[in-house]
Amino acid sequence: MMQIFEYNGSALVAMVGKNCFAIASDRRLGVQLQTIATDFQRISKIHDRVFLGLSGLATDAQTLYHRLVFRHKLYQLREERDMKPETFANLVSALLYEKRFGPYFCQPVIAGLGDEDKPFICTMDSIGAKELAKDFVVAGTASESLYGACESMFKEDMEPEELFETVSQALLSSVDRDCLSGWGGHVYVV
């Protein structure tokens, strides 16, 4: 039997470079093995230096995204500045944890640039337990093959062009091994 996290299928990866980061996702939206759309957007821009990717159940991902945008706008009004990536990760974690008894079936991936262009990436489970990393994080139904591809391709301090090529190849080679994700990808390098 298929788990609810695998219902729509997804592949998400974030990777750090030298004063930059890349976040990438596949484009397929499916209902189990049936493809519904081939241009689905899983990655959203929160502001110029923070991006959010949501894998898992598509309806929960859209609901969670709208709640997070609302909370970020309240923060901007109150503080008169954008959230740092670490602060945004804490917001996402708290929002997920407060719904722990009826969770959003999502695995968020957060990527951003902090102070002095220091890249920050993290992922978390559906109840907000954070997993911080210094190299890359993955989520979605293709996460097992993404781990292998990223482990073999990742190098320290990549420039933006090399980082784009590395994360793109890792994503494409991984979705070829997962029937619930695919149809190309979206890659953002900041």
C-alpha cells in the first residue's frame, strides 16, 4: 500500500556552494502512478535570499505555503526586514509542530543565504524536526537515489556554474530511477 507522502510523487534537493546555494525539484504531479501535470512548481521564493521547497501531498504543500507566506508578511510588517534563513526554518518547524496531531503531509526543504552570504540549507519531517546540513539535503520519493547521486557528485566550494551542473545532473539521474517523479526539473541558483 502506498503512503500518503508518496501519493503525488516528488524529488527535491538543495546543495551549497561557495557563497551560493542551489535548490532543485522535479516537475511531475501525479496521482499514484498516473501523471496529472508536467509543470508543477514545488519551489517557492519567500524573498530574494530564501527559497522553500515542499515535497509530499500537493494539497497540503499549497496550504502550508500560503500559511508561511502570511506569517512572513506579518514578520516583515512588524520587524521591517526580511527573515533570515535560520529564522524562517524555525518558523516552519514551529508551524509544523503545532499541527503534530493532524500534520501537514509535507517535507520542507529550506535554502537561503544568511549573513555575509553564508549558505544555509535544512530539511525537516512532517512534525518539524530539523535536519541541518553543510553539503546537501534531499526530500521526496526519489530521496534514496538523490542521496547516492549527491554523495558521488558533491564537492566543497563549487562556483555557481559548477553547482548548477552538479545539482541538475544529480536530480535528473535520480528521477530516472523513481517512477513517481520526473519530467525534467526546476533549478534555482542564488
